Amino acid sequence: MQCEILGLKTEYVRAGSGKPVLILHGWGCDINAIAPVANCVAALGYEAVSLDFPGFGKTEEPKEPWGVPEYAAFTREFIKKQGLEGCSVACHSFGGRVTIMLASAEPELFDKLIMIDAAGIRPKRTLKYYIKTYSYKLGKRLAKLKLMDRVFNLSERQKKAGSADYRALKSDVMRKTFVNVVGLDLTELLPKIKNETLLIWGDKDDATPLAYARIMEEKMPDAGLAVLKGAGHFSYADKYPQFCAVMKAYLAR
């Protein structure tokens, strides 16, 4: 199904029946990637509402670079247009950033929160990180000088620089959006989230490590943590039966 949100053609799916649960996917993913969560929610007797964020799946990309605030505004508008105010939300990775920003400012938008290997805490910057970052920026500037570019092949080197998520993006708008998103630390917003929250985490998650979950549990007023042993960043897929059992117990409360 499609609707228009903030001028963008937006792909979404509503499956099952009952109280709605909004499903928000991670960066670089789409409705299909988060389908196991939606299937679990629908099987438990709720309506699963999934959407593709702008720039992913079948939803148009933003017309200019966005950051977390713009994705949050987009999601808020989707909730209102679909009549989902007061729904619960299950969010994975980047979807966690959007949820943190919305729930900290407008807790009435949601009932319960389920945050799965969620992003939002910026890791501590090491010396290696700063050397790599500033080397990249210097190389980008020097690549504009034709002689330097020709001698050192800087343009080709720049294409191979950055994270896999960054390199996978095909437009400048989405690359700039990625930089805006990953650079924002939302830790200070966590104490403002009053909604009851379940954190579901894989203990082998190397993208948003378990240490992040413990920080969230400590800083959020009403949060509990369920750890899925042996699961990675996509814990809902790695340990699907255990994930659904945890979801069933939490949503039924």
C-alpha cells in the first residue's frame, strides 16, 4: 500500500487485526527485513503496521539531506494520517533513534515501546577514529585538485572510504543524511522517555553493543532488558522463537 507523507510516496503494510503496533526498521533495511517482527506481532493478535523510511525500500528518498528530527517528523505524520496515536512501537536499530526522539517529546504518541538492538548512543571517539576521519576529509579536499587526484588516485580511494553503510548509498542526499544521522547522540533524551519500555538485545551484537542497552536501561525511567544469548544485531531473526516468546509476555501485560 502507498500513501503520501510530507510530499513523499510512502510504502507501508498493515497486517493482522487488533491493537496496532508500529514496526520501524533499521538503516539500510526495509519492510521485508523487519517482516519477522511484523509476523510475530500479527500472530500474537495485534495489527502490525510496517513502513519503509524515506530512501529505503519503495519509499521515495528525501529531496534534501535529512537527519533524525526529519525522520521523526515524517513518522509522526504517518502515525497521525493512519490514525495510530497511542499505538505500541517495535523499533530496530535506526528505528530506535526515531523512537527515542518522538517518545521523549511526545509520550502520548505511543503506549509501550519495544526497542530491539536500538541505536541512539554515540560511541566514544578514539584517536584511530579521528585520524581516519580527518584523513578522509583531507583526501576529499585534495581530490578536487586535478594534479593531486591524478598523481595519488584520490577519487578512487575516496570511493572505498567510509563504512559499508555509507558506501552502499547511491545518492549524495542519502550519504549526507547518513552522516547527519550517525553523528547525533540521543543519550540525553533517554531520561525523558516515560513509556514502559522493553529492550531486546543480542549479546553478540557488534553494531549496537549490549553495553548500549545497559546504558538505556539505566537512564530510562521504566525500562527492562531481555538478552537473547547467541544473537547478533538482528536478534529478532537470529533467535526468532525466543524473541516471539518475549514479545508475547510483554505485550500481554
